[in-house]
Amino acid sequence: MLDVIGAGATATSSIDWYSVWNSSPEKQQLHLDIKRIHTEGQMHGTITTTFHSRFATGWFYQVRELVIRLGVAYWRDPTYIVAKFALSTLGGLIIGMFSDVYNARS
């Protein structure tokens, strides 16, 4: 595509593409379409809503989606889950053993 407009390996172009676009009928049609869309939109008036909340959805729905997203993320990275499980298990065992030794001394 760059070779077609003259901006390829030579990086030269004899055509001023900006002036070509400004004088093209496509630009004129595009501006007419944009004006038509704006006038049609202004004729419809404002849209009113009945749901007044700070958030777009309910709290339960957001929590459910978050739990699902976290579940998918953890499922895709099983090494994280195994490491967390091992850390919790070993940490609990070590703390449990040392707390018995500490309690026996007191």
C-alpha cells in the first residue's frame, strides 16, 4: 500500500494526497452523512433512565463475575495454586509444631 502512494522504499510521492482527499466527492459525501446523522440524533431528544445507581450492575453480579474470572486465571496457572497450597500446608505444620514446643516450655 505504501508503494502505491509513493511512500515505500523511495519515500517520494508526486501526488499531494491531502489535496486529492479534500477535492474528492467521497469527502463531500462523508461530511453530508455525518451532518445527517447529527440532525437525526438531535431530533430524537434525550433518553431518560429509571435505574439510578453508582455502578452499572448489582453487587452480587460483580462478585460472581470476579470469582469466575479469578477461577479462570488460577486454572490457567496451576503452579500458583500448588505453591499456595504447599505454603499454607507447610506453614501451618511448622507453626503448629513450634507453638506446641513454645507452649510446653511455659
